[in-house]
Amino acid sequence: MTQSQTTDLSALLDRQEAERELFELLRIPSVSADPTHTEDMARAAAFLQRKLQSLGFTARMDPTGHGGQSGHPVVYAERLEAPGKPTVLIYGHYDVQPEAPLEEWVTPPFEPTVRDGRIYARGSTDDKGQAYAHVRGVELLLSQGELPVNVKFLLEGEEEVGSPNLAGYLAEHADELRADVIVISDGSRFAPDVPTVTYGLRGLSYVEIHVQGANRDLHSGSYGGAAPNPINALCEIIAGLKDDGGRITIPGFYDGVEELTPEEREMWAKLPHSDEEFAASIGVPALPGEKGYSTLERLWARPTLDVNGIWGGYQGEGSKTVIPAKAGAKVSMRLVPGQDPERITRLVQEYVPTLAPEGVRVEVKALHGGQPVKVDLDSPYIRAADRALTRVYGKPAAFGRTGGSIPIVADFRRLLGAPVLLVDFGLNEDAPHSPNESFALEDYHNGILTSAALLQELGHQELGE
Amino acid sequence: MTQSQTTDLSALLDRQEAERELFELLRIPSVSADPTHTEDMARAAAFLQRKLQSLGFTARMDPTGHGGQSGHPVVYAERLEAPGKPTVLIYGHYDVQPEAPLEEWVTPPFEPTVRDGRIYARGSTDDKGQAYAHVRGVELLLSQGELPVNVKFLLEGEEEVGSPNLAGYLAEHADELRADVIVISDGSRFAPDVPTVTYGLRGLSYVEIHVQGANRDLHSGSYGGAAPNPINALCEIIAGLKDDGGRITIPGFYDGVEELTPEEREMWAKLPHSDEEFAASIGVPALPGEKGYSTLERLWARPTLDVNGIWGGYQGEGSKTVIPAKAGAKVSMRLVPGQDPERITRLVQEYVPTLAPEGVRVEVKALHGGQPVKVDLDSPYIRAADRALTRVYGKPAAFGRTGGSIPIVADFRRLLGAPVLLVDFGLNEDAPHSPNESFALEDYHNGILTSAALLQELGHQELGE
């Protein structure tokens, strides 16, 4: 593989036609959350199905639903004409966020408009633009001959409403969806001039703590000094969950946590990140956290514990002298590779009651969990992505992780068992989910080139590597 | 003074007429909170004015109000026919709590009914029954001759709505209301067979703590580990306000606190109190608090710190992964003699920010304060009350305090400068403020006798003692 290949691809790119087609897709208001757009959802799915059929894919629209509720269709397409070569499953979604607040859009959300080199439209970056870059990437390769790998497309219509039918669909079609690697482009690169591969996501354990004091609300004058106060107790419990160094005190919590390698720490230290700018962007004077780790390390590779909500007693105006009967909090822990959400939840359920002061009863309810995900940096897929990005951007890729959990990624891992490559084309400044969402024309076209280059590079992998 | 005096008073008591008159007053639905009862309020006030006039008092109804809002009238009456003798101001209130929930009343709230020796009616114990016992006590003495002291009645109609006009009324009429001692019967005795004098009340400092993290709510995946979490910070602050022994850590907080005397501790230890029953009555397995003090000592004579309300982040169903921008709590401290609410509030405002972890900003807002009150146990008024109760109940009085703050008591002290004697006739089981409020006939009649005996005993005091 040489640099000339990139030039070839770039020279072949029909930018005008790629934009015209994407604009057509962006004009369809496929808002999955809004039942008045059900027909638009079907139109967008049909558009993709027809396009993929025109590229020689076997393509269909699969109905979804469960529990008597019908969902939006999945577009599934495959072209398996590369025997002996890896199979790549490309995931994307054709549904978009609601456009509200409409009055804040400079130009209408479903009339794509180019200003200053950016496409302004709902769905431009999230995820129609990034998903369609793969469609056009495949088309680019087909204009030169057969695809270098077997390609499957799974384009869903419910990502913006929490993918309620995706896990069921994956389980039902697991055989058909089998792949060597799954490629997703539905997020943001680290910075404008940094081609990025995201190789890890944090997992999640989310619990609710309930503290019960007396059997009714009490007057703080008549009972203060003798009745247990569940809010004070809850605060003690929560304060006890971390030590002064910001380390979580739950016994066994860090067992098995994969430490960062010196290479990873060095790599991240070189990324264009500034603590000052990061703090300023959220308006805080400092970035507290676990001692001994940089901000990116804490965000991407260290587990955390945050209270997401708390309640108890009187929350209105003025002063009510009550000792409430109960209090509660939602507490979530971001987990990292080596931690299992179910085990962590169990540890929390065991430990929290031991922190409770005398007089109160404590219950810890498990609400939600998610597996952390990490792709081995030495995997051939990561190396292929690096080569593809280097060809397109003229510089090596940055390898970062992300602090959030992407539930569908964990679903893919769990139900299909294949590694997931997150190769994003967008940027944070695209403002997905906000008014005036946009996608840089250059990022769209680089996305097309990256998709084509990545499939070429993956074609050089041996199966089962 | 001999036991025979009690017998005399008791023999003179016209129980039937005392009940008939009280029932007449109880039939007037004088609910101060409900504007549809404004006329009933005036009827109840007029009833008391007429009655006191019939006893030879100069009595009038004074309108109240401030800021353009008119209030319910104060009934003020005086009979100053005991030159050289002390002046006693008797406070009570003729307004009552709303009757809701009506369906839980066994008999209608404004049709007084006697069952098992108890008068069931709204206001029977709180405070019409207890206040009217003083009116009948005075009448009893008058049937024998002139009153042994100068007597002033101040009967307000807004106690159940927080006495919004009382402080203003006291300030305006301070000269006229001048008294050597103020007697209030508007609460509960310690136990059924325990005649009680309450000689102390706790004060209050009530603040609101606001903690600000980032300038907006953040996603806990993208920011968890680096962004300050104001709920975690608030919990750390609150947990830091007490040590493991339940002692409040605010520097200077205990400065000046009056320690209990060995006599007080011994006296309270003899009161019929059971920790087991107290804990069972509120459904808790233990009664946590400051180490080294009994439950009654902690409730009556030790300062406390309780969180009365807390809020922040997501309080709805399910799991929302937010790091909220802010959190807050209402925190109140019960204060004891020797502590000044303004000073304590200032100490809290100085100390709380020092407990804040890195990255958050903290503000402590003063909401409300109240002075602690204590009457010297050696005062002649206390001794007079003791003698009066001993005569009526045939056993010496118990001297206790109460953990709450009664704002009007502090107002009386502050604006009239006289000691306040709290001599209660009711019981907790009377269920004031609840459906089926009641007052034992025996307690009503003992109240009349106590009032008469107390005025006699106070007549033996020298002025200015």
C-alpha cells in the first residue's frame, strides 16, 4: 500500500454527486421520536435500500418491534463477493434528533445549506453524513472493481430513541450479521486536525441508594438530637465512598482494573489537550479527580463514582424544620476494562450498608449496567485503521478512548462477538443534537476516502487474525 | 399555703358550667388559615371579649395587620386591682388548625363530643381548652374575692398561621403589656400523671447551602473523573460537619454552651422516659446522637445539626447519567442557652466553604434564626408554679425543657423582657393538629385549678423578685 493509492481515491471522488445524494437524504425529516414522521422514517430507509441495491448489494428493510410495539425498520444490505477475505459490518443510523428549538436554526433543519464549508442540517453529522460516507466509500471502490472485503451494512432507525429493538435484532440475526470487525462512525474526532480511532469505552454500574430513618417525617425541634436523620446518613455514606485522594473506597473495586501502559500514557500526553481550556469550557476553577492521573487518563481509563441525583426532605422556599423519614440518591460508576458491571454492583450493594450510621436502614437497588469495551491496540484492525487514516490525512492517527458508554457497542460485542472499530469523521463543534447541527464538507469527503481506504487495508488482513 | 386551699378551689369548681362554656367556644369554627372563616374568627374573639368583660375585665378587640394585609383581632383584657402585687400576662390563642381531613373525624370537629372522659373537637387542647382554663381559673378566684395579682390576657387569632402580626403587636403595646411574668399553656405535659413546667426552649439557626460545579449539567461519561460534582461535594461538606461522636465540628460552635447541672441531669433521669419506647414510637432501631448524653439531654439541652432538605441532579425514574451543575441543602441547628443564633450562623458561613473540595463554589445563605430561652430554675416564678402544681396534682412538678423553638416565646422575652412560664395542661395523645383532636375533661378541670392556684402562688411573690 502506498501513498499513491490515496491520491488515486481522492482523484476519483465525485464530490458534487456525493453531496447531492447526501442532501437528498438530509431533506427527509426522519425524526424517530416523533410518530408524525413514521412515513418519513420509511422513506429514508427506502432511499438507503435503493441506493445500496444500485451498488449491487442485496438490500432489504426489516421491520422491528417487540411487545406488540412496532419499531422503525432496519436497513440490512450485504455484498459478499470477496471469498477468503474478512467480513466488515458497517453500522450507522438514519434517524435524527428532533429539530426543536426550531427558532434557533439559522436555516431550516431539513433544507441542507452550505455556509463556510459546512453542511447545516439536522442529521448532517449525526449520523446520516457519517453513515453515508461509508456508502459512498463503497461506491468509490466499486468504481475501480470488486470490493476488497465482504461488506454488510446495518443501518438502524432508532438510535436517537435508545435503540430499543437493536439488541433483539442482533440476537435474532446473529448468524447473518457475523463479521470479523464492526465499523462505526457516529461520533467525534479528538480535534479538527487529528484523525482519531477510539479504541475503548467505559462501562457503567448505576445504582440507587435508599435510606430510611423514622416511619414518618418528624419535627426537628421535638426529635433533633435523638432521631436518625436519613439525609445526614446518606451524605456520610456518599462521602465515605471516596478517600481524600479521590480513590473509591469500595473493597475490591479496583481489582482487575487494567492499568494504562507507559505507551498509552505517552501517546495521550501528546494529544492536543489543555487542562486550562477544558476547565474554562465548563466554567470551573479546577478539575478534581483521582490523584496520580492526567485529565485524559481519568476521563478515559480510570473508573469514577458520581452522584447523579439526590433528594430528601423539604426542597421548597423558606425554612421547614423537618427530619425526613427518607432520602435517596442515584449513584453511577464509570467502569474500565477489567471491571465487570455485575460484580461492581454487587460490591456496592455489600459495602454501602456498612457505611450507614446507627439508626437508619439502607437499600441499594441496581438500576443499570454496561460493559466496558476495549480493542487491543496491537490488533490488525487497529493497525489497518491507522494506515487508512495516515493515507487520507497525511499523518498517523491518534488513538484515544472515550469516557462514556455506547450501549450499542457493548451489544455488538456481546451478541456478535466481534471487535468494534470506532472511526469517527465528525467533530464536537458539529453540535449534534443542537440547533444548527453541521458537518464540514471536508470531513464528509475525508470520511468517504477513509471508508474506502479502511476497506482496502482490512482486505489485507488474514481472516481470523 | 396549705393543701386545704386546693380542696377549697376544687369544691368551688362548677365543672358543668365550665364545660358548657368551652363547648360554646369550640363550636365556632375559628380556622385562621381559611378566609371563609373570617367572620367566625371575629365571633370567637367577641365571645372571649364578652366573657372577660363579664368578669370585670377591661376587654377589647384590637385589629391587627401590616403591609396593607389585615389580620385577625387580638383580644386584650386586663384587671389591675391588686396594687403592689405582681402582674401576670396570660397568653393563649383562639384560632385553630384546619379540620381536614374531615372524613377521619369520628364526630364532627366543631360539634364537641365527650367520649371516654375526653372532649373531641378541633381546638379542644390547642388552644381553646387550655386558654379557657385560665379564664375559668380567674373566674374561680373572683368567686372568692379580688384577684391575688394583676392579670392581663392576650389572646391572639393567628398562632396557627405563624403569628405574623404578634411581634408587631407586642412592640406597639409593650408599655401596656408590661408584666412580671408571662404564663402560656399551649402544649403538652411530659406524661399523663406528670404535672410539668417547661423551663427551656432551644433556639435555631437555619441556613441553605448552595454548591455550584460546572456552568451547565454535564454528561457523566464525557466528564466523569475530571468535572467537579456538586452533589458529592455537598455530601462531603455535610458529612464533615459532625465527627464520629456526633459532635458538631464547626469551630467555636460549643463556646458558651451552658452545661447541664448535676441536679438537672438527675432530675431528668428520674422522668418516666424509655429509650426503647421512644425508638419504637418512631420505628427506628436506635437513637443516634452526641455521645455522653442521655436522650432527653440531647433533645432538650444539647445543640444539634440536621439536614432538613437536599436536592440536586436527576430525581426521576430510571438512570440519567448527569453530573449536575449545582446542588443544595437546607441545614438547621437547634441551639441551647449560651448560643446566639446570629453568631452561630456566621460561624457556619465561615466554616462551610473551608470544607468544600476543589473545583466547586459554595454559598451559605442565612434563612432564619431564633433565640434559645431558659428560665432560671431558682426563680420565684418557677417555685410558685411548683407549689401550684403540687397543690392540684398532689405531687411535685417535673421540670423539663423542650427541644423545639416557640417563636412567640422568644418574641415575648425580647419585646416584653419578662420571663415566660410554660405550664401545659394537655398531652401529646391529645393529637393537636390531627383529626380527632381531644382534651381530657380531667386535664381541663385541673387546668382551671392550676391557673387559680398559680395566680394565688404568684400573689405571694414580691414584685421584682
